Amino acid sequence: MRYRTTVRLPGGVTWFLRGVAAGCVLLCVAMWWFAGDQPVACAIATAVLLGVAGVLLALRGRIEVDPENLRLTVVPLFTKTLPRAEITSVELSEVDPWGEFGGYGYKVRRGDVVAFAFSRGPAVRLTTREGRTYVITDPAAAELRSALGG
């Protein structure tokens, strides 16, 4: 069974990141205003700051299941691919990313637990043959579990 969904950060976190991105843009404007006589430094700083702002505004998670793999993507940063043959157990759970993992996103805790947590609520906990546990939050966790064969 195939499954694909996009998960986003909670509204409050998204607005905070938008504020940080807006601050990056304002910092660029101020830099050109006050240090415009150094165009190379301003251009480099502008590229870096707007790059950071762009990543913050685009940040989201994508979960994809196909017959061979489970892919966890933090758009636009990276993708983690798990072969489905390596998954030994799948169970439903409830997750509080702040309480359990110290925040949202892709988190590695205690070396054997990996969180792909973009919201509080339903999640799938899966274990691989090597003993690593992945916690994946998804509002449709039951559908994800079914797609994984759990």
C-alpha cells in the first residue's frame, strides 16, 4: 500500500518562524542602508540571511510509504529512507514533541530513538531490526500504520 502526506509545524511555531524570517529581511535592509559602501560584504550577508529565511518559511515534513521504503523528508533539508524489510514492529502512540524530544522536527535522542515530530498528537512508533525506534507524528497515524503493514 502506498501512502503520502505532508505534515506542518503548529501555527504558533510557524508564526514565530515567519517573524524570524521577517527579521532577516529587515536586517538585510538595515545592512544595505548603513553599510552600503561595502557591497561585497552586504551581498554575502544578504544571500545568507535570505537563504536562512527561505528555509524557515519552507520547513515542513513529508512522509511517503511505497512497497519497498519509508521516506521521511524534512523539506527542504534532507531525506531519510528506511527499507520496509528492516521494520520489525509498528504501533500507534500519542506524542508530545516538547515533552519527549525537546522540540519539533527531526530529533535523535539517546542514540536509539529518532523523532520525526511536527505536531502533538497521534503518532506511529516503529522499531527496526537494528533496535532503533522511530516516532513519526501524523494526524492520520492509523492510515500510516496500515500502510506500513502494522
